[in-house]
Amino acid sequence: VKLHHWLIVTVNLNYSGDFNRTILSKANKGIANNIKTIRKSKGLSQVQMEKFGFDLRNYQRIESGSHSPSLFTLFKIAEAFNIELSDLLKKPS
């Protein structure tokens, strides 16, 4: 992942509102779907992600969309897949 290609957007969310929780949930699901799709396209299983330093249960939570990955974790996933970080953040076409 090339650092000069990073686009980092900081969003200030008020987690007490249902609307903002809905936005965050949709974002998590979209990122999770991208991660799962890319992993499968690379011919990798969730178990194989352990060789890149991921705890299996935590990785499964990320792919299910039930956990919000940190920027660092997204960077590690992009590195493992040999893709740009922005590929994980794209809206599905």
C-alpha cells in the first residue's frame, strides 16, 4: 500500500443517535463485504489470514461487519491482500 495514495476522512459521529449508528453500521457492512470479496478473489480462507498476523475470531468479526476495524487494521488487511487501502473503502458497483 502506497502511503501517498491514502485518503483519510475523519467523520465526527455522535454515537448516541440512531441515525448515526445506522450510518456506521452501513459503512462497516460495506467495508466487511469488500474485505470478504477481495479475500475470496485472492483464494484465501479466513483461517489463512492468521499467517498475516490476524486473530481468527477478530478477523471473522471484521468480515461479518460486527466490529469496526481501526485504520491500522485496514492497512494490515490491504497489505496482506497487496492492494491499495482505498480498495477496501470503495462502494460496491
